[in-house]
Amino acid sequence: MKTATKLWIGLIALVILSPLGLILPAKLGTGSAWGEWSADEIHKMVGYVPSGMSRVSEFWKAPLPDYAFRGQENPSLRALSLSYVVSGILGAAAVAVLTILIGRTLVRREHSDAP
Amino acid sequence: MHIPDGYLGPQTYGAAYAVAAPFWAVASKRMSRTLRSRQVPMLALGAAFSFLIMMFNVPIPGGTTGHAVGAVLVAVLLGPWAACIAVSVALIVQAVLFGDGGITAIGANCLNMAVIMPFVGYGVYRLISGRSDVTSRRRWIGAAVGGYIGLNAAALATAIEFGIQPILAHDAAGHALYAPYPLSVAVPVMAAEHLLLFGFVEAIVTGMVVAYLQRADASLLNGTPGKKVNV
């Protein structure tokens, strides 16, 4: 098998294992990454929500916020894991396709790829 | 390490865009000269790997989480300019589709994880691996140490960007307008968690993949300057 094929299989394994990155922090009771708190968390920590933060922090509505489907109320860890895997597939595919498009554009721009 | 919207004031995120932009421009220019179409799938593989490895949040029990980035691994395989493009694409998709990192902070996040990290890490890798054979132990050790130092450099840059916010903007009551913690808090906390844990995660991921590739297909590690890469 070609090494590249093995590496793509490795990426699929990463997608399948990705919920570990969600479940382990949940089971160990960890909070957000440092500097990635929600407005509520900030308020608890420093006693106020910085005004510039409350103004702009919600201006972009991501379609899959925090790698989860929108509109789930108190989703279970299992539901979150499912949306995490789906997000992993969609995200990795989007990243790969975009990179291939950029790569091809760059290759074409200044030299042709003579064999 | 993904700075959200609202954590950096306009002059900081604007400056970060201004610093990152020339790197994107030079990276595109260099890639158009050196990238072969056969290498494009490897570049996509590297970008997708970086995206996925960042989903593996590693917990500090009762504390915070962090993750590896993979930028130094891509730099070792395809060079730091290629890593700049690959990791930038991953970070932009994370911000736009998943709200992981702010839209205004894309410049800052790319500066930290797609510029500082791959260049610092790659420099360390080159320093340690030197002119050693591609199957040499110095290669994977260099990659691992490069990953450790690269991630820590990115974390330090992020901490400084957070930490200068209360100095740059606060209201009459002394409340910060953006990220509230000063340098004296941001730098030690970010440095400690990355020096003690997340840096080792990055080192293990980077070193292990390089060690695997040395066995599976060492030609992938030929990508040092001056040599043509045969993928």
C-alpha cells in the first residue's frame, strides 16, 4: 500500500477517535481552554464582562459552533460525540479540498509540472 | 490557543493581520516556485491532519484543556512556508465553520500557530537534525524537540497578545474592554500549561509520526532546502 494511502487511513482513524478530545475533558471536569471562556465564565472569574467583549463576541454565528449541531438542548455526551465526528469529517474535508484548490492554483501560476 | 472574537482590541487584531499577511504573500510566492503538483495531496493531508489533531483536547484534571497543532510536523515534511499555508487553512475553517477562534482573531491565531510555530519549530528541527541522514535518530528527536519549542513559542505569543489587552484598553472603572488578565497572569499560566503538558503532547505526536515515516517512506523527509523533494 502506498504511504499516502496509509496516511489518509490514519486520518480516518483520527476522525473516529476524535470524541476522546471531548469525552476525556468532560469526564475529568475540565473547563474551557485558557483564554477561550464564554461571557458567563468571564463574569464568574473577574466579576464583570469586559464591554468590548460583550459587544463583538457573538457577531459571527458559526454553522456548527464548538463542533456541535445547533439547537440541541442539554445534549448528552453521546449526541455531542456524534456531532463531533460529523464536524471532524466535514471540517477535514473542507480543509483538504481548500488546500488542494490553493495548491493547484499555486502550482499552475508560475511553472508547469513537467514530468 | 484559539483566540475568540472580543478578546483582542482592534489595534491588536489589526496589527496581527498586518504581520501575518506578508507571510501569506511570501508563502504563496515561494510555494508557486517550489511546490510540485505531486506534493499537493501531501499538503492537503498535512492541513487535514492539523485540523483533526486540534480536536484532541487534552485535559488538565480540574483545570483547562489544550491540544497539539501539528504545524511543526508539516514544516518538517514540506517546509515552514507550506506549513504556514496548510495550518492557516485549518485555522480559517475552524473559525468560519466551528467558531473555534474568532473571525477578527484569524490574523492573530495564524500568526501564532501558522507562522511563529512552524518557523520556530522548523529552525529547532534543522539545528538538531543538521546534515544527518533522513533515517537518523537525530531527525525524529529534532522534530519532537521542534514541536515542543514551536508550540511553546506559539503559546507565549498568544499569552502576550492576551496580556497586553488590559494595558491597551480599559474604562474609567479600570475594567478591561477585552481580555481581562494582565501579562503577569497570562504569561505564567499559558507558559506553565504548555511547558508542563501540551508541549510534550506536541513533541510525542511530531516525533512519532516522523519516526514512523522514517520506516515507512523516508523519502518524505527529504524536503530540506536545496534538495528537490521526490514524493
